[in-house]
Amino acid sequence: MKFYFEKGKIEKSWIQQYCRGDWEACVRYQKEEAGIYHPDNMMPDGHINTNLK
């Protein structure tokens, strides 16, 4: 997410809400903790953003 945010491809609200806020609700975090693969373009709420490349 940091990469896409720094490139201006996602809004700051994603970082504030999930990365600095309720990170335990982040689907990406949950998958990483469980050792489950997730694509780089998966958003914190679990949806796949096909605009991110």
C-alpha cells in the first residue's frame, strides 16, 4: 500500500484508516499474519483494485 500511496495511485484515507488506524481489520494484514498469499493490488478491505499495476 505504501508503494501505491507514494505513487499517488491510492488515497491517503486507506493508509489512515487501515495502516495507522484499525490495522487488525485490514484483510491484507490478516492474510500476511496467517501466511496466506494475497496479490499486491489487494486493498485493505479485501477487494482487488485492477487499476493498480
